[in-house]
Amino acid sequence: MSRLFKGLLIAGGLVFLIIAGNFVYGWNAAGPLAKETAVLIKSGASIRSAAEQLEDIGAIKSADAFANRARIFGASSTIKAGEFLIPARASNSEILSILTGGKTVQRMVTVPEGMPSIMVYERLMANDRITGEIPVPAEGSILPDSYAFEKGEPRAAVVARMQGAMQKAIDDLWPRRSKDTVVKTPQEAVTLASIVEKETSKKSELRMVAGVYSNRLKTGMMLQADPTIIYPITKGKPLGRRIRQSEIASVNDYNTYSMVGLPKGPIANPSRAAIEAVLNPEKTDYLFFVADGTGGHIFAKTLEEHNANVEKWYAIRRERGEM
């Protein structure tokens, strides 16, 4: 073997080692991404198509190089669909690990306790990270909570999770109801719970308010719950003004000032705690309650006591300039 040939072999070997070293180095070296960025990988995407998206957002220098390296160093890995956060300066190796690990970005939509379905609908429709048309969900069918969703997920799928959570809560709570509960069906429980939820923002009062309304239903008294006047007018949205006398006297399927018993259905989406309160109400002799000025209520057994409490509430409101 001539010295020239040996020299060529050595030179070729050095070139190969440099190329191989660069290939390996490029797999583990810090990437060009300047700041954390989200990337949405669609279902069925290939390593090549994912690499092109990564190049477009500046996470990698070359889609070709990434795809080639990924096939060698991550030959057994399969990328997942979803939205992923790529950290700043992430290496090719780290990026592939993120895409194959399946830990997607979890975004949340929150339904507060007592939110009516029209407002749940509006909140979902206003969220541009989810897709598709939905009808207004049935009132009382949504369990208030925070729900995770992925970017591009159908709104109908998010609603299905919310409604599934409500059904699961009812299935869990209904068999454990107290013999003292006045409701005869799960639907009645949700209806009464929606009124209780709208009447008090204090969780500590839920069972007491449920007890008062249970007593009224048992004795044939009208519930006389202001939120049931508002619901037919706004579908549960804030009225934005004082209730009119004509609205108090209005006869419809919801106004509990003009009917005995429960309205035809829920007036909002009640929380699990409110449903549980209705199914296990406080044992009490109270028949009345009125606001106390602190966010809570004063309870009374007789109309005379209640009227005195109402006068105290009116005095507080006058002092605040509300009357």
C-alpha cells in the first residue's frame, strides 16, 4: 500500500469522523429557538412534517437534518399529536423527547358555580383555541369546574366532558341522599340546587338555605326565590337593574313568586356542593332568610322575625346609598 493511498485513507477517516461528530453534536447541541414556543402537531403527522413545522417556528435549523437524525437516534419513537411547548434553546434530542413523550399543553376553561348555560355557551364560543359549533347546553347539565382542553379540540368534546362530570356527580350523590330530602328525582335535585346556588355565595350556608327551601316545599309555601324571576327574562344572566313589580307578579314556569313548588327546570348549573346540600339539607325550623350585608344571610322562623331582619337589611342598603 503506497504512502499516498494510506494518506488518503487517513484523510478520509478524519473527514468521516468530523462529519459523524458533527452529526452527533448537532443532535445534542443547544437549538436556535430564542424563547419558549408552542407547536401544534396534528394527528397522523410524520417526523418529516413535524420537522418542517419546527423549522418554521425556528426551533431547529434544518428539517432535513432533524428528520435524518431522528430516524437514527429515535428510530423506535413515535411522535404524538397535540400542542407542545418547546423550551428556548432546546436541542434536537430534547425536542424529539417532548414530541414522543406525549406531555401536551393543558389549557383550561372554567365554569364558575351557578353559571347559567347561556354563559357557558358564550364562554366556549369566545375561546378561539377550540373549534366547532355547539348548541346552548341543557340548563343544569354542566358541572361547574375547571376543564383541560387541547388546542383545536372540538367544543362538543369539551361540553361532553362537562356533562359527563355532572352525570357522574349525580350518580355518586343520589344513592347517598338523606331521607329528609324533599326532592323525588335527580332532576328535581339539580333544579332546587340551582336555586340554592344562586341564593348564597357562601358554601357554609348551602345546607341551611337548602333546609329553608325544603321546609317551604314540605309546607306548601312558595319558594319566592328572586333568581327564578330573573331566569325567564335573561336566561340566567345578570338583570342589571332592580326587579319590577310586574315581573314579580308574572306567571310562568319559573317564577316561584307566582307558583307553589319547583320551577320547570334548573335556572343555572349548580355545583356538586349545592346538589349535596339539597340531598342532605340542614334540619331546621327556619322558613325565611334575608341578606345580612356581609355576603351571608340572617335566618328566621317566623314572618315577624323575618320582617325585622328585612328592615335591618334595608337600613344597611340606605346607608350604602343603594336605596
